Amino acid sequence: MLTIVRNYVGSRAGLPSWLQRFLRGSPGRRKLVSLLAAVTLVATSVLAGTVAMTWGSAQVDVLANGSFEQGFTSIPGCGVVGAHWGCFTNGGLASYGFYDDQWERVVFDGKHSQLIEINTKDFPAADPDRYAGIYQTVRVVPNGTYKLSLKGIIRTTEMEGDPWRYRVQVGWTKGPKADWTQVMNWEDVGWNTYYPRTEPGAFSDFQTILRPEAEVITLYVRVWKKWGVAFQELDVNLDAISLVGPAPGMPKPQKPSMGTGGPVKPMGQAGPMDMPMRPEPGVCAGPELIYNGNFERGFNRVALGDVGRGWGAFTNGGAANYGFYDEQWERVIADGQHGQLIEINTKGLYPTDPDRYAGIYQHIGGLKKGMVYELSLRGLLRGEGNEEDPYRFAAQWGINPGKNINWQDVKQWEEMDLGPIYARTEPGALGSYTARFVAPADHIVLFIRGWKKWAISQVEMDFNLDAISLRACGGQGGPMADPKPGKDPWPGQGNQCVYVVKPGDTLAAIAAALDVPVQALIKANAIANPNLIFVGQKLQIPGCTMGADAMGPAMDGPGMKPDGAMMGMDGPPMKSDGPMMGMDGPSGPDHPDRRYGGPSMADGPAGMQDPMERRGAVYTVKAGDSLTAIAARLDVDVYALARANGIQDINLIYVGQQLMVP
């Protein structure tokens, strides 16, 4: 390279006259110019290589459905919004509309674009600063360089007026919690050309660079009608939105430290992971300690769905939907004809919450403190939505020493490698997992949970479980056998020893639901007249050896507790259009959409309908809520909700306000 530069300088061909005079001065000057030219070329080459690396083949579009060719969903309070996108407005004296626009003159590519409308056609007096927009939560590489691009057309019914009266802006916030009012970095896209509403012209273009300092961000595009001018309509079409940069990802989780062959340590206790190794305890062939680990002994109907007998269930509520099912699809069953299916989905929820959990638990007695035990199970994770992230779901387990059934007290959750995440309708082979641990007490509560990590809407996680086993290792005397072979050791709903009578219950129906003889139920509760029971009455379940104090609170229904307590949820209610909220109906006996296990939540003798489905239920406003989002969660019209609660401005609600569900 230096030789080429020297030859070029030596020839002086094409050099400016002042430089030629300079070079004639002395050989030292020529050497100086040669050196400077070489340094310049080297620096240019390095810079070019850096740019090539920055925008190389690893660049991906992290947005979903930015071209709006992957469909639309109907969102109450907004309209029809591109799938994977959420929506927002700021209400006031204006009307808003979101539409799937298929007019070819306002579609940049494909057959669809997102139309956002703000109009004051029916308002003699209107409000200034009206906003409407869309947003999407995405994963990115922190501090990575991303190029945001979008196309759009601004149309209006009023061509006269302030040439900057309508604007389109973009912005973003850190983290998965979508709140457009918290955006501090709005950037105008500079689209200053407006067309008549019925005579659109060419699309405008916009590009900018983002360098987010977070792993998850929410991107917003909003339309702004500045002035409170009545009898106007503003239409903005958006298309070809992309956010291109480094492919997001996270390191593959390490093998659980408690897996076979690794260090053996007590669970549920604080302490370093690098504990001294214990001798390998040998074959684990003690008596089976899990009751109904293969789910062939039946299921109990609880507020969240169908949970295997002997097991309880839990979620952490929030903006997500949950379902528990008696799975009978042979492709996701390890043996027999049944397995446990646990579902978390965010269908129809905008916004949603990150870190949603749902799982099952069982109290296990008869262990020996300090003895080694082996847990084994079969399972798989499958789902739809956000497929570009191979680590979006996870399966975990943990234990509490003693009889503590509060899953939030688990000190250490262990990741289970069950193989890849499969498509919801195309599962692969069930994965196998085995781990050994030292019993921290003579009684433990085992928890197994699914984890949906990100706050991304329109995503479903399905977690299938089967063949769960727990046995003592090493032939050291072993714990006692199954306390009640062939019978649920703690019958009832979710291992609770007390059943609370609900509207519509009869004693015979309760006995049938709990799988106990009606006469035993009468005797256990000293009921003189089996036809006389009352709502709220607490019935002791016969054969349940653990007291209510040991096994947790009585079954008072879903409870809607704010901390996502056992058997309940604090988030959106279950809809009535399927067994659980947001579920599609069955589509044939062999289709994976079919939710096996019988009737919907409103069916059954106990009448276990979610209380939020009944008129007159009360919802308490939480931080971050909007009336539109609440209405969407409750599946009611936002204006009906406002009327039922005497709300004049749908944008003015406050934390702690109690809303009656119409």
C-alpha cells in the first residue's frame, strides 16, 4: 500500500499546483506527504471495515408486522390495529379510529397499511393537542445501533391553515411497560406535505438512528393534531416500519447446577453454589413420593381450570391470561392418556406485563432430612408469537421446606432444559429432566412453573408436563411409601382441606366435584339436613389429613388478590368465549386448539364462574391503568364502563378508584 502511495506522490499527476510546488521543495517534504497519505488510507480502510461490521449480515428487523401484512386485531377503544401492535389515544373532544387500510393508493407495499384517524367532525368545539398512535415492545442489544425507518402519508379534509398543524412523531421508552405519556425523546419525522383526504399523493419517508441503553424497549409512533379546530378529519397512513440492527439474544441458560452429576446442595436454603461435592448417592429406587405424577388419577376443577388431583396451582396474575387443562393430545403425553397443560397468553392484551408465571405444586411428606432425592419429569414448551427469541419461555422448579405452599417464598428456582421451544401446533418429542437434591426437611412442597419472560402481546406459551417422579437415592432406608395408595392424599381443589360453598352449589354436586362420598361429607361436617347449606359455609373435606392452617387459606374462589396468591389472579378476568380468557374455541377432536377436559369454567356442579364475569363485580384501578385498557381486559365497552361509573372524561381515573363492571 505504501509503495502505491509513493508512486502516486512521485508522479504528481493530477495534484494541485500548490502541492506540486511544495513537493519540489525537498525530498523530506515528499517523504512527509507519502507518510501522511499512507496513514490516511489505513485509517480509511479501518473505518470502512468498522462500518461493514456494524451493518453486516447479523442485522435483523426486530419489529413484528411492520408492513402490516401479518394481519390485524380488534382492540376495544381503538379499532383495528396491526397484529403485534398496541394502540393509544388521549381522548378529549375528538373521535379516533384505527383501520386496516387496503386502498392501494395509501399502501406502500403489499396490500395493507395502518390508518390512524383523528377527527372533530361532530364537535363544534374541539380540544387542542389530540394524539393517537401505535406501539410495540421489542428486544434489542443494549447500546446497539438500530436504524428506524417508516413510510407515511398525511391526508386531511381541510387543506387551508397552519402548514405545521399535523405532525407525526416517533419515540421510545426503556423496558416492557408500555406508557406513551412517559416518552421523553419524541422526534418529529418532518412530513410537511398534506394531501386532500380523497386525493393522496406520494409516501413520505423517515429514518433515524436509535442506540437504546436497555435490553427491552417500547417503540411508539404517534399522530398529533395540534389545534382545537372543529369539523376536520386527519388521516395518517403508516407502512413499512422497521427497526434494523443487531439480532437480540441472550446466552443459553447453563445446565442447572443441581442436575445429575453436579453439586448436590440443600434446596430452599441460602448459600453459595460452589458447595463441596458429596459422594454420588447411587441408584434412586426408593418408593414413589409424588401422588398422581402421571395425571392418570384424574383432575380437579378449580378457579383456573383443571389441575391434576393431588396438585395445587398458582399464577402471579397481572396483564396476562392463564389456563390449566387436562391434556389428552397424544403428541404431548409421555405415557397413559393424560398430562398437565399450563398456559400463559397475552392475546388481546395491550399492554401486558413481563415475567408472568403459572405452575403447580404438591406437598410431600415422609422424607428424611439430609437424604438425597431424585426428581425426574417429562415436558416441553411450545407456543406462538415472538418466535425470533429462542429463550422467550422457560421451565423451572423449586421447593419450600416444611408445609409452606407459598411459591413466592422459594429461595432458589432451577432452570429445566427440556429442549427447544416448539410451534404450538407442531410439538416435538417431550424432553426429559433429572436433578438430585438434599432434603432440607422431612416435609417439602415441590413447585413446577412455566415462565413467560417478555411483555409482548399476542403471545401464547403452552407448558406440557407428565411423568413427574420423586424417589430416594442410595438405598439408605428410604422414606415411607405413598401415604394413601390409589387415592388422592389431599383431595379437593388444589390440596385445600376446606371448601367454601358458592352460589348454585348443592351438597351432592360438591361431593361429586371433590370425589368424596356425600355421606362422608355430611358426617365430617355434622350436617343435619343435606338440603340446607348456605353460601360462604366452610366444609371440611373428609380424608384430608392436613389442616387448613397447614395447607393454606380456604378456597374462597379466585380471590383477585393483588400479589397473585394461590389459585387466584389479580389481572384480567376470564372471558366467556372459551374455557379460559382469550382462548379460541375447539376446532376438531385432533386439533391442538381443542382444550380437553370437559366443560367451561361456568359449567360443573360447583358453578365456579370467575366473579369478574358477573355483572356488578368491582375492579380497583392500579398504577399505570387507563380506562381503555381496563375495558379491554374486562371485555366491556369503554363508554359503557364510563357511564356505569359516572365518568365524564375517560382519561381521568385515579389509583384506588373502584369501578363497577357493567
